[in-house]
Amino acid sequence: MHEGYGFRALKAHPLPTLPIAQCARQDWRMKTFFVPLLLWAVSVPSPGQPPQSSTETPACESLDACVVWFNARVPPKDDGGWGTLCTAGQQLLPKFGNAAKLRLLEHLNGEHAGWRNLASCILQKFPGLDEADVPALADGLRHHHGGWVANALGTIGSEDAIRALLEDLPYGSQSQTTFALSKLGTRALPGLLDYMAAHREKDFWQAQAAIKEMGAAAAPVVKDWQAIAINPSEPAARRIAALRGLEAIGTNAKDAGPAIALLLQDDAPDIRRAAKETLHAMRDPSVLEHLIAECPPPRIETDAWGYGNCLVEIAKFGELAEPIAPKIADHLHSASAYDRVYAAVALGMIGYQPAVPDLITGLDSDDWRMVLASARSLGWLKATSARAALEKTAHAHWFSAVRRVVANALHNLDSKEVVSKPAYEWQAFDEKNPFDFEMAPFRDLRTECEPGHWKWSIGESPNLADDEDPSGVARLAKETGVNGLSAFLEVPGGRLLGTDRGEWGGELYFQPTGGQPKEIYSGNIADVLETSDGIIALTGLAHMGINHGYVLSITPEGERYVAHRKLTLPGAPRYVQSAGPGQLLIVTVTGGYVLHSGWRLEEATCTKALAR
């Protein structure tokens, strides 16, 4: 952007507002977690379902009259949804008994796709199903793999019904079939073991999902499956199946750990690999040296979504991981900021007291994530020697999310209670995930503010100029044909070009005068600016579970320019506005922040919320 930079709005990044509740579609049983920037659940209607209120539900004095009423409303296609028609059918049809059941079974395997789905949905809760109905129900499941009718087979629970469910496993994603098998508990486990023994490992996951969903109910088979896994006379496929079954049972199978640990020395590579991953799922400490050996500190800068989660997995072992803590501490000095931050969290999670001096040093970091992680871990460790440093941070840090965590850490120092750490089985996008620095810190801070209505200690944002292309970006994009051009700045020897293609990424280029552009940074570029601290660029991405932003420092080096991350922003930048000498307002998806001369950030306050 040239001199006199003003306001630039970024391309709109749709904020994720996705369902935390169970989706009402038969292809999905398990809860689907997206990373909610706004933390509210959205109800997902089934497409194609006509609206209907309870007042429209007929009295259904006869089965034929009821079917005629449904015929007028059933959508022509199988949309997989559970709509109001299904609920009405479950309420109205059972009173007609066997006649209604037979009519539904006919529709289940009929030519009308919409009726097939509706019959499947109604039958899953229909009373009076028995062994004689299994062939028709199994045919219905073949028409729609993973469909609602799997629950009807699960209710019957006979050998033939279980066999029909197992035959459906290879065809579906995590589905009603998986759910039905999980509810059968120990009755389904022998068949699930046989299924895995007969299939390739890449097809195990549906069976493992069913076993995992059983939880402690699967524990009775642990000794039997352990015996199969360690028996060299058993076929290798069956041994691996038993190991993968124990892996799915997870910590409920931890008593088998010592016996399974011996398989880490097995002659067969596939057995060793399966044993290691099974021990990992059990949280057996025998596998920790293997995990840390595969987790060297990165040699380059990384983002969370491109960074391996080995430290996250090790932290889930809790205090059992303390013997390898010195190797985790090595990550505090890696080339990756995310790696350093994750190490600070992991050391607190496992209770490693020797890390306290390094964590105190972390409180002085320019990266708010490192300060937050260090403070939280010092609180978990009840590190009283950190009190003075924590009090200083609580008073002086610019970011309210950090100050809140520091206050909690100080409370922990004084508390006589055992400090509560997050449970070790958090979901990836769970709000309690201690490794989430993209969403969790902002869950109650996010501000939708009217542009031009921010204030801070020494200023406030001016009104925005009504100019669709204040810097000429659109004109230059048209002239050069650069895809996704979002910013540019004329510099000695050429120009800097920034691109932003949303979730598909972007780049920062230096284009020498008369030459071709050369990439100097990979990532979406919101703006390129000349400031009192030199040339800067704003970069970041907010997409689904990703939400990060940075201020880049751009400096000449010989005949080219180089970029490096100077500051971490609380979220991806949306727009930037000059706000007076030495003041730049950066509005991200989480709030407004002012960059002062000397690379100092300050949190701004919204004075007028965006009208909805």
C-alpha cells in the first residue's frame, strides 16, 4: 500500500458457526466438533423436508388413512434426514401393530427413495421387531449403508442381525451402523474382532469407532484379546486385530500394558507398530521414549495446523511423562514458536518442577501465547518462586486474555486445594483443550464492532473513508493479472506484492523493477505498510479451526527483501487503519489492537457494537 494508507477491509472470511450437537442425519452418529469462533450451536435442517407443525398431524383413524397422509408429504428423494415426518410416524404408526410394520418394511425396500428413508427412520424405534424381520431390514441397510435401519437391527441383536451390521461396516463412514454395534456391547465384540482380522488395517477404523464408543463396557474382552495379541502361534492378522481392538478400548485396557510392551521387541514390524500405537492409546509409559524420539524440535517456523501434535499426545500421559521431561524442555528452544508454546504447556501438564526458571523467562516473551502458556503452567506447578514475575505480568501485560490467566495462576499459588488441570481426553477443538491458542483464549472476548468506533489509551479510530479502492489494489490486480492481489507497496528497487486467497493461502512477493516476482513469505497478506519502525506486512488466516495472525518485519538484504515474524496477533487481521502518528489500528476476528511505534501492542475498546 502506498503512502497515506487508510482503511482496507480484507476479503470476508466466513466465521465458523458450526454444530456441536449431534447432526440429525443418518450418515452421522458421532458428535461433530468444529472450532466455533463464536461458540454457538447451529441447528441443521434436513433439506427437502416440508415444514409441518404438530397441529397438522392427523388423527389416523386407520392405517390406510395414515399412509395416504404420509404419501402426500414424503419427499421424492432420500435426503438422509430425520424430519418431522419421522417423528410423526414413530408416534402414529405403532398402534397399528404388525400391519404397520409390514407396510413399512415394504416401503423400506421399495422404489420410492423418500419412503425408503422415512421407513428406515421410523423402523429404528418401532416396537415388535423380531428375528423374522432381519432379512428385510438387512436389505434396507444395503439400500442405504449406515442408515437409520441399523438401529432396528441393533435392537433385535441376534447373530444374524449382528452379521448384517458387520457386513455393512466397510461401506459407511462413522454412521448408524457404528452406533448400533457400539450399543450391543460385548455381544458385538467377537464379530468386530473377526471383522478386523479379515480386513486391511486401513478399514479397521469403523470397527474401532464402535469399540471405542462402548467405553468401559468393552473391558471384559481385554484379557482374551491380550492373549491373542501376544500368542506367536496365532495368525498375524488376528494378532494385529486384537491389538487394534485393545487400542480402541484405550485406557480401559491399561492392565494389559506390561504384556503388550513386550511386543515392542517383536520380530514383525507390523506387530511392533501396532503394539506401540496400542500402548500409546492405553497411556502406558513404556511407549514414551518411542514417542519423544519421533518428536524432534522443528528446525523451521510452523503454524499450529502444520505442526505435529506429538507434544500434545505426550502431555496426555500427565505425570507418567516426567522421566522424558528434560527432552520436552529442549523444545523450549526450538525454531518454531508453536513448538516452544506447546512445550510450555506440556511441562506444566506433566508437573515438571525443574522447568520453572524457563517458564518464568517465558513471561517476558513478546509472543502473548508464550506468556499465557508459561503463566498457566506456573499456576499448575504452584511455583511460588514465580510470584513476583506473575504479579508484574498481571499489572503490565497489554492483553486481557493473558492477564486473566495470570490472575488465575496467582490464585493457584495461594490456594490450598489441589490444582485442577484439564482432563487428558479433550477433543481437538474442545474449549478445555490447553493447547488451543487459536480459539480458546478469545471465547468471551470476541467483539463485533462498528468500524471507526475503537478507542485506546491515547486515541480513537477516525471515521473510515468511503473509497472502494483507496490504494489502487484493484487497479493493479487488473493490470498485472496477479491472482488474489490484496496489497502492494512501492519500495526501492521494485515493489512488494501481497496476495490473499482465503483458505487457499497467499504469498508476499518482491518484484524487482523490470523483473519477475519472487516469493519471500508464504501466507495470506492483509496489507503491506511503511511505518516508523520500517516496512511491515500483516498476515493471517481465519478458517474453521484456524485463527492466527502476525506482524511481519520486511527488511532489505542486498538486492532482495526478507520477511520474518515480529509480533503475534490475537487472531487473523480483518482490516487495518492509520490512527495517528505512530499508531496503527489492527482489527482481527477477535477484537481491535493498536500497534504503536517501537513494536508495542495495546488492546483497544469497542465503543459501538455492530448492529445485527
